[in-house]
Amino acid sequence: MAQTTVAGTTPGQFSVNESGAATYSIPIQVPPGVAGMQPQLSLEYNSQSGNGLLGMGWSLSGLSAITRCPRTMAQDGARGGVNYDMNDRFCLDGQRLVLVSGTYGAANSEYRTERESFSKIIAYGTAGNGPAYFTMQTKAGLTMELGNTADSQIEAQGKPTVRVWALNRVQDVKTNFMTFGYYESADSSVYAPLTISYGGNTVSFEYDTARFDKSPGYVSGSLVQTDRRVTSIKTNAGGVEGKVYRAVYESSLATQRSRLLSVAECYGSTESICFPATNISYGSTPSLRLSAPQYTPPVVLESHHNNSNLNHKNGVQFIDLNGDGLLDIVQNIWAVGSSYTGAWFNTGSGWTGAPQYALPVALAVQQNDSNLNHSNGVRFIDLNGDGLLDIVQNIWAVGSNYTGAWLNTGSGWVSAPQYIPPVVLEAHHNNGNLNHKNGVQFIDLNGDGLLDIVQNIWAVGSNYTGAWLNTGAGWVSAPQYIPPVVLEAHHNNGNLNHKNGVQFIDLNGDGLLDIVQNIWAVGSNYTGAWLNTGAGWVSAPQYIPPVVLETHHNDSNLNHRNGVQLIDLNGDGLLDIVQNIWAVGSNYTGAWLNTGAGWVSAPQYIPPVVLETHHNNGNLNHKNGVQFIDLNGDGLLDIVQNIWAVGSNYTGAWLNTGAGWVSAPQYIPPVVLEAHHNDSNLNHRNGVQLIDLNGDGLLDIVQNIWAVGSSYFGAWVTPKTSVDVVLSIANGLSPVVSISHNPITDASIYTKDSGTDKAAYPKMDLQFPRLVVSSVASSNGVGGVNTVQYSYGGLKAEQGTGRGSLGFRWMKSKSVANNIESYTEFNQNHPFTGTVTKNETRLAGSGNAGLLKRTTNTYAQSPGSAGASVFVYPSQSVEESWDLSGSPYPGSSTSYVYGQNPQYGDPTQITVSNSEGSSKTTVNEYWPVDSNNWILGRLKKATVTSVKPN
């Protein structure tokens, strides 16, 4: 059908939000309803959002839903995942519901949003483990039903329990109403809106069901996926076709994910008259790795003396020393009578010496070239929850015990003996053999964000066990956490320990590490799985891995790994299993997805390359030069290979599409990762590390090896890019908006808090490769460009409570044309998180020390309408301003009193006071609340008193 383009634009609003995300809103114009009873729909873009019905970053706004959400320590005093049981909690559009009366999840229970919105929410009926539907009465006089029709009640796949209660009806006090209809797939894994009907008008949604990026994931055993994309939104007024919004998509070359390319607003009887489309462009495919010699490590990482012995590591570690999100380098090795030490900061463009971080303890000991180095019982962990890696040591070496603990102060190390581990981490019996680990692991047992200690080792006929919680100030015994299975076995001092086929992983998505085991040992298979309850372990055999993780042939040889890796294949946050091993002439492969309730075979994910080779039982497996890394920034682990094996070079690279693997030779590593000389000896690493050098979240490559008299070194970096985020929006005849993004590891746009603003546990200061808007440029209409630059500071999160991110403490925007800055500070304390505490307008060299205007807000809280929720309100707002010379203008202060009991969010007194002495006080009186019909906030009388200065 021919299309006619006419003058006009589709309205759209761009902004940068308090999280640093680029946002864009396209309102959907719908036919008017009676007394305003009509849907408020819009297409919303957020550069920090995921993939949904409208592709990457885009969503449909205006349709409420109640969903299941996990328990948290802050709100429930317990942690948990979503299990489709009566321990689940509910969230309304992301806002947690708190119980007012009844039993949580039971019929006739009543709720409010945690931050009081003055909506009364009641659960009705029973469907599996939870309500059948909800009603919600709002302060505005609307009554909503959620999940009270078959198509709006979205069950968990394979269960009678509802996972989503979608909005199905809205009615006002005059009985005007809207109804909402949905598509639900036969297995309930997919749902999407279909129709909205009101007053003879309709809004309908059409979809493309052939999308490639279905994003399948699992929650507690049930599949959840998005198998369709919105292609059009059509309106109809009393049987007459209205407007239609058509969406066009493309598949990202880098990630295969859907990207909304344009939105066209059309009308007419044939829907062929259209405004110029809103066109959207995105970040491109990551460039190939480029040689970047400035990143070559300033120290040898490994030394290779001959092909018959494995490499010697050189006492080097890559760790983030100063918490800036960039990996730095430390070295401390005692080698053949001499000590070699150093520390180097990663500046984001290379390395610079940082002698203040010279390690207070050796990481490795090298006795001679014929034997491998001995590690020194040292671990880097965050001891006190400040986000900086500290040091602990506990080693028993040739009859003596060496211990220590040192805190990272942000400028070096300080001794902290209270953190010395209460158990030996390694034992060193003689220089001719490597150390024996002592069956010890550092893991977070109770979900408080601090690493704890567990031990279970069978050593020469005895079993040694223990568990110790990290209190943030030291260790305390916690025997209830002792692992229910041996982690390692130590048969004699002449041989290294045997691992016992055990892994710690989060099996059910509750944030706590669980235990799995599958080992074939001397003719028998030993398996098990145990969930971490937050207070100990409970057997959960449904999680036993479906494949052997290790084989143990005899006590004189170490175990053989079985070509198995635990990785998240589909991006749902649960670790899955892949296997590909060539063993004694046969190839064994498999892939299994973790459903959150067990495992399901997924052969489409079988790795396209052998991970390990097993030649005979007398020698350990050879790795095959394969690494799992995210190559294209889509959050899914991909595969790379580069191995030199017996005279030939084998290479490859494969992208994870979310549904399997596709060859991507452009990503083949430019340097050999491992060398395999013969089947009788293990591979030699090639002095190569895959790390993020420039803080963009993509792994780069460094190499520095001394091998048989020669030095081989280099560095290769993937240039910074913004994959699948919007870079420009052209709104018909309106100016093009161009958006630049940078990660907050870039010190030019982000400042991490320090000094008095530094976080204290459980809060933590953050700096990692999170993309934020760094600048926005748009046409000024007269041939020029208006550019606004953005910067941020003080990003924090709360550990162990479930509150998560607390947002930035401040953000700033600066107009390049006139140098005027807008500075905003935010509260980072519950329940005020995200409220604006201060706004300033600044111009360097002008006003009051650069200040032209300042608004300072103070917030208060009171119990909500039923006491369980919290009402947050501004108690005072003070405005000050100055002219360009610094002379003050008259200021004002506005104070608010909310004196209702119970609280329904209506101010009882508002006082505006001006600096010259005048004031105006408004006292409000309200009619009694009709709690049965939920009629609130009806003003009965307002008394205004004005005072003028003498």
C-alpha cells in the first residue's frame, strides 16, 4: 500500500535520568474516553533496560501488573528467591507490597506499597500457592482488577500458581470502565497485551512472532520468554479506524538482539497517511582487538624454562587496588634467594608505578627451575565490605605456621591481625612438592556480602571440618554451615590433594551459594546436591548434576576433569552445564540448562569445540586453549580458542546467540593462549591473561612471558563501544538528538566518593563498567549545536539487605554554550532513597562563589495509611538565589505539616516564609476518610493567614 508522508512530527521527549540513562518517551494518542477514562500509553526507552516486546531498551508503559518477587533481609528478615510458594512476596510495578492484614499470599489479605502510594490492595481467592486475583483502590477514586480474567492470570509454566496478575479492568466512581485483554501461550511462558476496550473505543496490539532473540530463561523450574515483538498499535474510535503506530526492527550485527529502528505514526481510512518516522540509530559492533603496546604488563607474568616442565608463575596478580574499576598489577615473589616486588596502577591508558601498594607478603616462592613455584597461603578478599580487596594468609610450611591479614586502606596496606583466618589454607611439606590445599573455600554463606570460610577435608584417615562467619570485624565459628560433603582428600604428603567433584554455585537463584557433587571415583559414582537455606544446608537431590564433573582413578594420580564447565548460557542468572571432551578416542558432549528446580537437556548449547582431551588415566587432561568470555558486550559468554599443539595452530571463536553458537572468526585471539608439546606433559600457558584493560566491560588481552631465553609480550584492546544502546533519535522535523555514552570507570565523568562521603558497611562505593550518558548534542535551530555534558559521583549499593543500588549521590549537567551547570544531590538512605536533597545552578566566576540558585530539601517520614508502609514527604524546602555579582535575591522557605492520623498523604499546614519577613500559612481541614469505599483527601476547609513585614 502506498504511503503518503505529510508535515508534522510524532511527539517525543528525551531526558537523562538520575541513573545516568538516556530516556525517550513517545506518547500513544488514543481516542478520548468518557470523563477521562482512557489508557495512558507510551513507548519508553531506557538505555539501561533489557530486551522486551519492543527490543533492546524499549518497553510499553501504562499497563500495571503485580508480580512475584523475593524475600529480603531488609523487608522480611530472611532471604529467598522466587519459588512459586507461600514464601514469595509481591511487587506492584516494581514496588514491594507490605502486609496490612491477614496472612501474606492468602485470600482476603490486604496490602500497601512499601513507600506509601495510598492505594488499597486486596488479594482474593486461591490459585495454587497464592491469590487468584487482586483488587486495587487508588486515592484518585479508581478501582482496578489484576488477574481476574483467565487471560490476565498468567500461571507459571507447568504450575497452577500465578506468576503475573496483569491489569484486566479499571473503573471510576461513575462506573466508567476499561477492560484489558492478553495473549497467553499454551505453556504460559509468554504473555503480551492484545486489546484495551473503553466507551466503544479500542486499542489493539499486533506482533511479529518470528523474532530470533526469544531470551528464554527459567524461574524455579518454569520457562519465561519473550517470543514476539510489537509491530503495530492501532486505535479505533466507535468503529472508525484511528491512528496506528508502526514499529520497524533490525537485528544487531553484534548480538543478534532486536533493536527498534523506527516508529511511524499514521492515520486515515487506509492508515497510509503518515508523519515522518522517528528514526533511531544504535551503537555498532565492537571493533576487532587492536594492538595496544601501552598496556603491555611492566613485569613478566610467567617463565617457561623447558617443554618438560610447566611454567613458573612469577608471583603476579591482577586486582583492583584502588577501587576505580580498573585491574592493577601486584607482584611479590621470593625466587632462588631474592625477593622481587612491585605494584602498578592501571591508568586507563597504561601502567604507572604504585610503590605504596607493594605487598607485605610473598605470593609465591620459587626454589629452583626444576620445580613449580609454591603458593604462599595468600588470598585476596574483601574483609570489611568496603569494596577493596584485602589480604589474608595462613600457611603451615615445613613445621611452622605463617599467618597475617592486611586491610587495603585505598592508599596502601595496614596490618589487621583480627582478620587472620582461623584455619590453615595451605600446607607446604617440602620444596620438592607443591603445596597441599586444606579443603578450605571462601564463600558468602549468609548473603551479607562478606566472604566466610568453610572447610571439609579427609586427610590421611581423619576428617577436618569447620565453618566461620565473617562479622566484618573478624571471624566467628558457625558449625551449622560445615559442608555436608568432603571438598578435598589428602592421601599422603608426596602427592597433591584430590578434589572431590564438588562445586559451589547458586542453584535456585536466591543469591546464596549451594553445593553440587558428581565424581566417578575408583569404580563408584558419588553424587549429591545441597541447598543453602541461609542457616545451613538441606539435601536437594533434584539438583544433582546430570554429568560427572571429575574422575578419580587412584590415589597416586590427581583427578581428571571431565571437560565440563558451569556457565550461564542463556543469561537468566542461573549457572548451566556444558561438556565437550575427547577421551581415549571418543568424544563426549552435552549441555544442560538450570531451570532453577533442576536440569533440562539443551543440546543446542553443546560447545562447538573440544574443551579438554584425556589421553590416558596416568596423566592429567590437556586443556584445549579454550576460554569462555563475553566478546560482544551482550552479557552472554562466548568461546575463543588459540592453541599451538604438536606443531599446528588451532583457533576459533563462537558467539553465544542466546539460542546456541555461531562462528565468529573475527574474534579469534591474536596470540596463542596455551601450547601443547606432547601427550605426556600438561599444556604450557603462554603468559597470557584476559582482562578488561580500559574499563569498558569487554575483556582485552595482555601477554608477558620469558620463554627459553626470549621474552614475548604485547597487549590487544577492544576499543570502547556502546553496543545496542541508542546513539541518535531523529523525530521527523525536530532536531536530531545525538547521545554519547561512557562507562563510569572513566574518571572524566565519574568521581567515586571518599573522605567523609565514603560509604560504610553495609553500604559500598561502586565503580564498574556501567554505561551512562556523557554528553547530548542537538541542533539549536539556527545551524549550530547545543551540547550538554554530564558527570556523576558517589554511586553506592547496600550489601546483604536486598536494597541493592542506592543510585548516584550527585549528578551534574553543563551547557557548553553558556557554561551554566545544573547540580543535583540525592538521598541514599532508606526510605528517602532517590529523593532530591539539593539543586544548584552554577556559573563559574559569577554569583555567590559560582552559585546562582540553590534549593535545599528536607524530607521526613511517618507511618502510612495502615501503619505498615512508610509515607515520605518534604518537610521543608529552602530557596536561595544570587545575581551575577553575588548579591542575594530575596529567599523563601516552604514548610509542610502532615498531621493526619492515620496518614493519607494530605498536608494539614503549608507555610511559605520569605526572607523580607512576609509569610503565608494555609491550614487544611479534610472530610473524614471513607475507608470502605476508599474515598480520601476531600478538602473540607482551607484557612489562609498572611503576614506582612512592618
